[in-house]
Amino acid sequence: MLSVLDESDALYLAARKGTRPLGLAFNIGTRLPAYLSGSGKAILAFRDPEEVRRLYADGLVTHLTNKAPSDIDDLLKELAQTRKRGYSIDDETVREGVYSVGAPVFDATGRVVAGIAVCVNKAGLGSDRGRRYHEEALSVARRLSHRLGGEVPIGFATETHDSRDVHSSRKALAAAPLKTRKRN
């Protein structure tokens, strides 16, 4: 899924359905509070904390499950973790049994302008805790960033759930180069 921040919501601009149903539908035009969705959290993580506080001045009022952040301070802690590891996690905050990983899309000015998310049934994560989905979200976000003239910032860390496996953005970019078409 590709989304942008529209006020305090993640607004879905594109969605590709997988082969396995999730029990919920994400369609173009769908809105969710950004603090609940993987793509929304990927965007919010790169906003100034005071801006996030302003966006949710009335509190985090929507809870679709009991796993959503309970208050703005909890959200800001989660967003700091997202910034540090380079991707967000929605672990059943939108729906029980659904796991999502989101990654930020940077424009030419270095600003996060969108978020990408991959959603899967949590039962299908496997022993690697969904590493392949984390890598896929990061790869797609990186390619979109390049197409917009942006780059993943130097020092931008990405990690899997295994904290021993941390990559710098240069290593991650080298491992997954952008494929381009040759023009005639």
C-alpha cells in the first residue's frame, strides 16, 4: 500500500491485494488514523514531535484493537523506535491477526512524502519474524525515493528483529540497487 499523510490520517493512494485474504480491504481512498497504520507511522516517524502532538491534540481517540498506542507519549516512543530501525511495525493495531511493516518514501529535499506498507497474516511471519516483508517494504520505498529524486539519508539504520543484524543505508542501498530500463 502507498499512502500519504492527509491531516492526521494515512490516505491510501494505491493498494495491491495479495493472494491470501487478510479479512479487511484496503482500497484507494481508504483513511486510517496514521498512528495505527504501518505506512502512516513510517511517515509520522519523520515529523517533528511537536507537529505530531499538534496533529493529535485531542488524543489518540480511535482504537480498532487493544494494541494501539494509548497516548501521545507512547506514540512518540514508538515513532522514535521506527526512526532508529528505519521501518514501522503495525502489530495488530488495525486488526487482530494482521501484521504490517511500513517504510518512508523521501523526496528530493529529504522530506518524507509518503509511506509504503506490506500487510500479511501474522501467522505467516515465520521464524524470521517477517524479515522478508521488512526488506520488501524498504526496497520498494527506496526505489520510490530514487524515482522522486530522493535518497535514504546517510546513517539511516535498518534492522530486522535481530538487533545483531544492523545495516547502514549505504550497505542496504548496495544490496538492493535500483533497477532501471535502458532508453533507446
